[in-house]
Amino acid sequence: MPAFPFNDTVLLATVLFSVGLTGVLVRRNMVFMLMSLDIMLNAAALVFVGAGARWHDAVGQVMFLLILALAAVETAVGLAIILRLHAQGRPTLDADTGNLLQG
């Protein structure tokens, strides 16, 4: 028997995903938006782990590792874009002024 019921795991993942989605839609700072995207990816990974524990299958853990790798790549690319914008002399991390990349 799993430590948490599957319904509680899905409920927690839904709350985490909602918090992440709210962070992406409300905040305009790109660093906070990246963190919110990571929260959303962790919520999806939590569902996979919970489903794998529910049906006694290791595929959930494998999908968790793939999502973890995807989150790391997403963070690296996002931070590279932020550093590129900063190198061009952009004074703020506001996402609304992101049309300064030319190339």
C-alpha cells in the first residue's frame, strides 16, 4: 500500500500546477517565470511517480527522471536567454520587453 493515496497525490499536483500557472501568468520577472515553470514540471512529475506507485510500475520513476532532465535543460536555456539580454544592456528582467533579441 502506498504511503499516500493516489487521489491525494493528484490533488497536491493540481495545487502545485495551479501555483506554477499563476506564477507564470501574474509575474513578469523572467526568473520568477522560470521558477514557476519548474514548479509546473515538478507537479507533472509528481503525478507520474504517484501513478507508478499506484500501479506498482517503475515507468513513473523513469518519466520523473526524463521530466527532471527536461526541467534542467529548460532552466539552462532560459538563464542563457536572460544572460544574453543582460549582456545587451537590458536594465530590467521584465518579460514584456523581450523583443530586444535580434538575431
